[in-house]
Amino acid sequence: MSTLLANFTEPSPSSLLLLGQGRDLASERGVECAGELPAPSDPDLVERARAARAALGDRAFVLGHHYQRDEVIDFADVTGDSFKLAREAAARPEAEFILFCGVHFMAESADILTSDAQQVVLPDLAAGCSMADMAAIHQVDEAWAVLEDLGIAGDTIPVTYMNSSAAIKAFTGRHGGTVCTSSNAEVALRWAFDQVGGVDGTGKVLFMPDQHLGRNTAVLKLGLPLEACVVFDPRKPNGGLTDAELRDARVILWRGHCSVHGRFSVQNVHDIRAAVPDVNVLVHPECKHEVVTAADYVGSTEYIIKMLDAAEPGSSWAIGTELNLVRRVAREHPDQNVHYLDSTVCFCSTMNRIDLPHLVWAMESLVAGRVVNRIVVDPDDAHWARVALDQMLALPGI
Ligand code: SF4
């Protein structure tokens, strides 16, 4: 027997979930997507999508995240990052159906920000976010209990990235914190510190779930030392930290990361600089701290798009973010020399689960009077998540 066969065991429930074949509605990933999907090879697929979109008319509004496939973006009424799309959804009260071509936490935010009369549909329920899944509400409750036992919870403000479940946003609202995006993380962190004595005081921020965005913002924007940031690992007792480490920390970073942006390395930056003279390295703040410090520019998806829009013709760029967006930006700027920072393919696999067959299936079902894959947030969570989202909207400059 080969070593491979000898080591083979029955798939665990979690391995099935990773393949999108299990069912776990509490998870951001891997829930099954039941439905009679059209075959991807159907030659009439684009025509069917056009016909269904036309039949739905103003009753539907289709949102497309920047990381979606081109075949999906072609049918989006508006494109943007998660925050822009949630606001766009809220600004369309006349639309009965919001078709969210993105991932699960985004559709949840759209459901929270839209009226009860509107129904949010995620064309594939298996389109989750691995980062959002790294912070489960029971883990966050346990972590908060650790801070309470140490007597430091009262001096700590939670800040959660938009890329988190509605339950985590609700936790943040219940404990007086705020949501943030990659565009406003600095303002959000400053606000949070102001609630507990200021950046130069002794209060703390619990930042979830992306440790890299939290660290990059705290160190590079707020000027806190790296040692002021500790990483809380929810799988370890006390987060893997001593009581003294937790007491001395200014920023308690959740141990989460983006499986796409976390792939970029400092070696990628060195390699592209060696290969392309005068290249501008532009990365997303979800990248590791050492990658961000080795780059020339760092900013959100919207920032990356604006930088390329404003760039000099003939300039060279290496971009560290999701590949669908980089390819689109490169196509829209043929006068610039646009490279992908990693030499290996780096799509967001869960974002890519939404494809034209799923979109056609969802739209045709709505045309036939069947609402499929509706995303509904628990009312109590929706209330408190809205409190945290409204706090973000009230931040200066938002
Ligand atoms: S790119 Fe990263 S943060 Fe965005 S949906 Fe994919 S895994 Fe989540």
C-alpha cells in the first residue's frame, strides 16, 4: 500500500465543510448550496442572465464586490468594497431584492442596514470568509471573560473589522465599540482609545479578527510600539498570553488573518523590485506588517483603485491584493505596467464560489417567485450590530 493510501482516513466533518459539502449555518464557510444550478458550459448562460435581470428590473439590485469574477461583475449595478456596497444597498429602499455578489458577512451587513421589507440573497451560501470564520462568538465571549477576570475589560474597547460575522459586530455594539473598515481603521482606533484615556493613556483596544490590519494601523498610523500589540490565540488558555502580557498590552489583536493577503511575503517585494525597475509596490493593509513596511504604499481596495486611476502613464506597479481586482485594474490601465505581487495565483476561493451559474439560478428563482439563499440576521444581533455600525458612521470624516 502506498504511504498516501495508508494515511487515508475518512473525511472529518470539517474537511467536508471545507469542500462546501457539509451544512453548518453557524459557519462563514462551507455551508452547502442546494439548488438546480445551470451547467457552467450552458451556451445560453449569459442570455439567461440578461433575461432574468431584465425580468426583475427595479425589483432587484445587484451588488458586486471588487474581488468577484468578471462574469459576475458584468451584471452588477454597482461595484465596491464591503462598506460601500452595504451603504449602496441601504440607499435602495425601492429594491425588493438585494442580490449580494460577495461573501456571507457582507450580505449580513446589507440585511442589517436595509429595511425589513427588503430581502438579501447570497447566490451561493458557501461563499464565506475564512478571516471572519476565525472569530466565533463563543470564542470572543470566552476571551472577554478572561479580560473581565483580570479586571481589564472595563478599560478595553472592542473594535471589529467589517470582515466579521453579525454576531461579532453585535458583541462589539453591546460593549460600546465600533466597526471599522480598512479605509477608516485609524480613525476608529483613535476614537476607541479616546473612550479609555487616549492613545497615550493606559486603556486598551481588542481588535478583531484581522491581526494584521490592527497591528499595521496601531504601529504605522498611531505610532504605538510593536511590543504594545499582543496576539490573543482563542485556541489557547488565556489566549496563549500571561496575565502580565495582557495587562501591559495596549492593543489585543485577535489571531485571525486573510488567507489571500496573508500569502504575500517580503521575498515577493524583493523579487519584484529586482525584476522591474522603478516599480511602485502597493499593498492592502491586511498584508503582514513586514510586507507593508517593505512596500511603497498601503491602502484599502478603493485606495488601490484610486492610486492606479491617478498614476502616471508608463509607471510600473506591483499590487498585493486579490487577483480578480488586480487583473481588472491592469485591463483598465493598459498604459501602465501592472504586475501581481505574488507569482502564484491568489484568488479568494470563497469569493470565487459566486459564479454565473449561481447568479443565474438565484435570479431565475426570484423571477419564478422563489426567494433562495436569503440571509437573515437574528433581530437582537441585528440591533446591536447596527449600534456598532452606526458608531462607525458617526466617526469623524466618514
Ligand atoms: S479576500 Fe480575505 S478577507 Fe476578503 S473575503 Fe476573501 S478571505 Fe475574507
